[in-house]
Amino acid sequence: MKNMTVGSLFKPLIRMFTRFHLTIFIVFIVAGLSYAVLLLNDMFIDTSDTNGYTPPNDTGSIDQATLDRIKQLHTSDEAVSPLTQSGGRTNPFGE
């Protein structure tokens, strides 16, 4: 029987690691990033499920005065009157 030492047992593993260390590193990085993306995707899918969700606060109501002011606003298809500019120069810093 051959006399085997601890160093001779790990010599093939060390030789393989020294030869493929960059490839092994890249594989671990890609695997870790893929796992992180899958976990984030799963987290976003779980949080977007809104079945049975009730909001914690009540929605408010609008009083009649506010509704009247909203109805008086112009729509985008209506023509607006042109702006009139004052003649001469004005001071932009004046109040």
C-alpha cells in the first residue's frame, strides 16, 4: 500500500482550483446575483397581491364649494383667451 499524506490528497484539488479559479469565481458571482434577482422578483410578486386588502384610512369627501370650483375650470379642448401684456418694461424684482 502506498504511503499517502494529507498534502498529496489535496494536491489535485489545489491544482484544479489554481487552474480554474477565475471561472469558479465568475460562476459563484453569477449564481449569487441570479438568486438575488429571483428573491427580489418573488418579493415584488408577493407584495403586489392586493386581494383582501383594506386601506387603513378613510377617503375624505369634497364639499360643494370645492365641487363648484372644479366645474368652473376649463377643459383642454376649450379655447382660452389670449394673455394681455402690459406695455413697456416691468421690473421683475418689484412687487
